[in-house]
Amino acid sequence: MAVEGPGQDLPDRGLGFMFDAWDVTLNGILIPLLSKHWSLQPADAGWIGTANLIGMALGAFAWGTIADTIGRKRAFTATLLIFSIFTVLGAFAPDIVWFCIFRFMAGFGLGGCIPVDYALVGEFTPRKHRGKVLTAMDGWWPVGAALCGFISAGLVAAFADWRLTMLVMVLPALLVFWVRRSVPESPLFLIRRAGAKKPPTSSTASSWPREPSRAPTACPRHKMLRASPPAARGSNCDGSGSSTGRSRRRPGPCFSASFWSTT
């Protein structure tokens, strides 16, 4: 599946999802095979799938924080490596204990692959196509589950060895080299990392928001003089209408106190 981004295609996302489904479906195929191979009791055989699912749950929580720290591209590559390596190691497990440990670690990588996969595809997909693309990714899940059933059944029927069903899972490791070459890093991670590397400002005072300057307001006495008729401007306070030397003097400039308080 190709996901169109800014100059980049991401077809590996669907393949990664397909192998995730392959691994989960493999649990159901391995339980009856290993129960017969190691003569397991039903309670012990249940740990074959349980260990893998517990690892997936923990990986889904942990890889979100890890991806924010090291980048989603590196996280996606690491999850595929962990998932592939420990799945192949499970093929060489000497007993059920080691097998469950390897399956737990494979699940830890698998659990992180799915949410990191979703986040990385969502960032490079236009908003109007994002729902369609993420839904199309889910379409790879039944493809992987079906391929797991067909190929595992063919291998067991032809060679009667359950280990071959595990060795096939080395194929996701081949995606890692393709991922490193073609998949770009998350833009949000690059922006966050670039912001964290900015040197601090030399003066902390410049970071304080400055209150916008206000124009000086006229004194109320000036407003009254402009609004009053000319006869009233020169009248005495006794209302006689005669002008005195004091009343003919023009008032000096006056500014309200609010101007001085804001400067």
C-alpha cells in the first residue's frame, strides 16, 4: 500500500501490518503443535499465546514514549527488528520457558509497531484522505492472518516441523533496510527537537509581554472648555459675564494621570 506524503511513498506500512497479523495468528497454530512436541498440559500451553499478548500490551504503552524520544522512524525500525529477531529465536527455544520468553519479547516489539505505524502514516497523509488510508491499513490484517494459515499449514504438511513456521518471520527484518532508506522522519519530532536545541535568550526581560502604549488622554477641563460656548469660556465664576485677567488666561497643558501610569 502506498501512502502519499510530501515527496515520499510509504508502501511498507501495509506489509508491516500484514506481518503483525501473521504473528498474532501464529499463536493459534503453535499451541497444538507445541503441546504435542513438548507434551504440555493445557494450562502450560496457554502461556504460548498469553506471553505474546502480555508483551504486546506493554509494548503499546512503552513505545509511545520511546518514539517521542528517539523519533518515530527509529522506533518503527526498532520494533520490526525486535519483533523479527525474537520470533526467529523462538524457533530455537529448548523448552517452553525459553519459548515464552522469546514470544514475550517478540510481542513487545509487535505491540509498539502498531501504534507507531498508525502515528507515522497519519502525519504524512492529508487530512481529507487520512481516514481512508488508516482504514486501508486494517485491510492488511486479514491478508496476513490468511497467509499465516496457508503457509504454516503447507510447511507443517511438507516438513512436519513447527520451527519453519517461526523462521518465515525473518522476512520483516528485510523491511528494516528499506525503512531506513526511504521512510522520512516525523515532521513533528523534527520540529520539537529543533526547538529544544535553541539557545536561551540573553535577557529574560524581553520575554515579558509589553502592554501596548496608549495615546495621552485630554484633561477633562480641556474637554469642558472645547464644548462650552465662547462667552462661557471668559466668564467669571460668579456668572456676571465680565472677563477678568485671571479668566482670560488659557489653561496650561494638562494630561490625565492614566497616561503617566502606563508609560
